Amino acid sequence: MAPPERLGTVLAAKREAGRKLFVPYVTAGCHPAWLEVVGELAAAGADAIEVGLPFSDPMMDGPTIQEASRQALERGTTTASVLDQLARADLPVPIVVMTYFNLVHRAGEARFAGRLAAAGVRGAIVPDLPLEESGPWRDAAEQARVDPVLLVAPATPPERAKRILAVARGFVYAVGLMGVTGERQALAASATAVAERLRGRSSLPVLVGVGVSTPAQAAQVAQVADGVVVGSALVRRLLEGDDPAALGKLARAFRAALDDA
Amino acid sequence: MSAVQPAAAPEPLMADPGPSGRFGPFGGRYVPESLVPACLELEAAFREAWDDPGFHQELDDILRVYGGRPTPVTPCRRLSAQLGVEVLLKREDLCHTGSHKLNNVVGQALLARRMGKDRLVAETGAGQHGVATATAAALFGMACTVYMGEVDVERQALNVFRMELLGAEVRPVGSGSRTLKDAVNEALRDWVATVDHTHYCLGSVMGPHPYPWMVREFQRVIGDEAREQCRTLLGGRDPDWVVACVGGGSNAAGTFAGFVHTSARLVGVEAAGGSAMGHGAPGVLHGMRSMLLQDEDGQIGEAHSVSAGLDYPGIGPEHAQLGSVGRAEYVTADDREVLEALQLLARTEGIVPALEPAHALAFVVREAGRRIPSGATVLVTLSGRGDKDVAQVRELLRGAP
Ligand SMILES: Cc1ncc(COP(=O)(O)O)c(C=O)c1O
């Protein structure tokens, strides 16, 4: 069997074809039906799906994803249980995990990357691992053909952004605002500003995440970015009792807004 | 070619960790990209200030005329007679606000002002760092928000009110273990969103670079003063043992900094229910690589202690280094020993210590005439006074069999 295409290759090809990219997020294990939700998101036209491996101390996350992480851990969710489920799921779109560095560190970089690859995961976002500390992890991930996604923030100066872009893989995660994850009434000005600054500076797609809360906001971001990551808006509804089909419906609204943008 | 390799130069201990912020394999700067520029700015500001005699002059002046420094070293006559070892106390309980926390906070507030920031956020466990931060904010006319776990808000109610009297806003934190660890998470979340005008005034030798180094430097006044004072009291000698309690480890680091190059044995005392050195493994949390209580998957464990200030699953990275190279040792004291040591000091010396430094005393009480030979001289850093704990201790003693 040929190895699966790299995350960066898949996403870049879609961008070349003129498509705006939609990457929804769900915290693994936050709900008994979380994997069904992943299936619904794929069917709704997601280009990749970000799966959160729950961590006890999610310092980049606001109340919604904190609560999702808490419930997931309370249900006994572990890295092994999530990867096991993903390995058996045979999903039609690439999976990117998002987690905090201590989970990687505890397993050891090489072992963790190998476990991701074995489960078919094609990328990883580790938000508390900035450029300077990321070397060993990037090497291990590269070895395992897992794309280490790096983040650029509104506060990142241009010279630093350049160094991050030079080693980024998969896609560039442009943080939409100075703050933690969570829904916001209005799109922050920084969401389009950060994408604007990065436009044309990387061969990788630039996706804006954090604070993209509605299909209309996604469409606004897509004027300047290659796509969006949407998390809390979906996870909140799941925690409030919406079923997977309802989340699929919301995901289709995001898809449609991006297609029309 | 010689078969004998030259021995590697020993790592310089308690020195400037350089731009990587490493203490051997510990430390570093594991923060989200959004906070990296702020940490770099802070490091640059601290390096510049620490090289500037004008900054030292202003800091020293404030600590003297406002903070009550230098604090004395008190020889304990009756306690020493009872234990058979010579106990000296470095009296940080006599610092303004009642603990060593002020030393660090005044330094950071001055830096915040240099960086043009007009708001301080802080985490607090026992409330002493929160009170100190609220105090500095009042002194410098800055806004102040303090995050405190709900469990600690309950057991340190008096300090919550003190912070409010000083004009700070106290935000209780209901996530996770609802103690110090969760207050740090929440303070970091605040800082990510407010970093353009807010300085995060971290209360111990933990967190991302430059905090562990910077806070140790702001606290080294404890050790530098104590060394001189001990030499005067001990006829030019250094103490045989130097003992301090360790939550994140700032009073211990400040104390050790004065003695690391002497022959004194350095001992850090953790709470038995929060011993990152005894029961932890290397990990990454709150911006640093250090020893952490955690499970096989890397989920962070919860500490449990009577003392809110030591209820933390990690330890400052420089302590992890000092422990791993054997320059300092880290031991524990349990809640019962701590309550006994607190009462013993109160009755023999007329000093009611805070629960945190009562851990350091408990080690000395337990080991005097055992590991600590009779006749040895022991310096204990009394990091804070017990007023904040009186109501809690009363409850605990009532409940005791
Ligand atoms: C009096 C006192 N000592 C010690 C500590 C623990 O902090 P550190 O280990 O940083 O000195 C605290 C923390 O709240 C405290 O209030």
C-alpha cells in the first residue's frame, strides 16, 4: 500500500483548485458520539478534521474546550483510546490532532509521532510548543510523515513569522486573535490582519483559527485567508446536547459560506 | 591519543541561564506563540534593568524604606536548646505584607513600569503573592487582577479581603483542582488576551524563561543578606545546613543563591502531598520543563496539602537541576509534622510562622540529632508569618484527635 499523501500536499492541492478550506475541530471523547460527529463533519465537506487529545491543563483554551476536555478525561479518554478509535475508523479526510506538549513529551517525541502515524494521523498542532522549543518534535514528526503544524499569532513580528514559515508543515495556523479559543460576537480585526500579513509568503495554505464562530465570520476571513479552523462553535453545541446530524448541518452551513465567499 | 577524556566542566549553578533559559535539561520557554514576543520583551527589559545601577538603587530603596529590609536573622535560643542544634531564622515574615513575596513583586512592578504596562495580573495560592502584587499595584498606581482557586479562596478568606482592601480584583477559579495550578492557567489565559498593556507578575521561580531566573534574582536578597548576617553571628562561618520550604521554590531559590558556593548543605522541603521531586517525572507545564506530578499519559496530577502555598504539582526548573546534580536535596514534611512544628516555634520563640515555612521547620525538628548532627548550625528561611493561617490552624487543631 502506498503511504497516504502528506497533509500539506492534500491541502495545497485543494487550494490550487480554488477551494476555501474548512477544518472543523472536535475534542475526542467529549461526547460518547464524538467519532460519529467526525464522520458527519467529513460528510459535510470538511477538508481535514482537527481532533483534540484532551489534556488536564489546556491553557490556550477557553471555557467550552476546557469543559469538553474535562468531560473527555472524566470518561476515561486516553491518547491510546483515541488513536485506537481513529485507526479503526477509516475516515475519508486527513486527521490532524491538536494537543499540549506534555502528552508528547511524556511518551517521547519519536514514540508519540510513531503512534500518530500508525493510527493514520497526518498532522499535529501543539500550541504550547513555540518555534525555539520545537526542533526535536519537528524532526520526529517528519520522520513519521506527520506534518508538524506551527502557529503564527497577531503579536508575531514579521522577521519571526518568516522563520516560522520556513519550517512549517501541513498548513500555517494563523491565530485569529490575542486570546484563548472560544466564540466571539464579532470577528476580531486581527483575524483578517494576520492572514493579510501572511498572504503569499508561504507555499502552504494559511488557515485562521481561534474566534471564528459563525459561517458569516468564516466567509469574511476567507476573503484573505485560504480557510478556517472552527472549534468552540461546534463543540459547544455538542456539549449542549445537539446530535451528530445537527452538527453536520451546521458544518454544511460553514461549507456553503466558504464556497460562496 | 590519551584514553582519558578530560572531565566535562561542571555546569555553573545558579548563574545566568542565557537566552534559552535552560538549567541543565530543565527550564525553557514552552508558551503559545502569542506569548513569545512578550516573554522576549520581558527578558530584554530584565537584562537591561539588572545591568543598570539606577534600577538596583530604586529597587533597594523601596525594599528598605517601604519593605522593611534588611530583615534580621534571629538566633532561636529556646528552640535550639530543645532540639540540640543551633537554629537561626531568616525573618522574611517581617517583610511588609508578611512574606518574602514582596521582594519579587516590587522588582516586577518596576519592570512593568519600564515596559509601559499599567496592569498586573497574578496567580496566588495562599494569597501572599496576591496580597504582595495588590500592594505593589497600589504603590505604583496600577490596576491589578488576582486569580485564586476556589479551594484557596475558602481557606485563605482573610487574604482575599486584604487584596480587595488594596484595590485589587480577585477572580475565583473553579476549574481543575481549584488551587494554585488552575490559578496559573487562568492568569496565563488572561495574559494572552491583555499582553499589550498587562504584565504577568508570576509569584515563584517557575513559568517560562525569564521568570525562573528573574524571580530567583529578585529573591536572592534573602540569601545575600543571610550569608552576611550568619557570618557575623557565627564568627565568620557559614551555617552547616540551609533549609527552606518549596512550593514553586522562590524563597528557597533566593536563599540558596546566597549559599550555593559555600559548603552548606541545601535542603528544600516540599509538602508530602505535593512532592514533585519525590514522586514526579520530567514534564512540561506552565511554560517550563521541570519535575511534575503526572500520570502515564502526561495528565497533570493534583497536589494535596494543608498549605495552599505548597499545593502545586510542579517545582521551579532550577530546583529540578539542583536536585538532579545533587547540590541540593529535596525532602518532604507531612501535615501533622507541620502543625506540630508551627506550635513548637510559637511556644518556644514567640513566632507564629505561616504553614509553608513550618514545613522547613518540621524537617529540622524531625531530623535534629538524626540526619542533622547535634551541635550543627541550621539556617531556616521563615518565608512568612502565620496570621493568614490562624483560622485554618484553629480548625485543624480542633479536628485533631
Ligand atoms: C509564606 C510563604 N512561603 C512560601 C510560599 C511558597 O512559595 P515559594 O516556594 O515560591 O517560596 C508561599 C506561597 O504562597 C508563602 O506564602
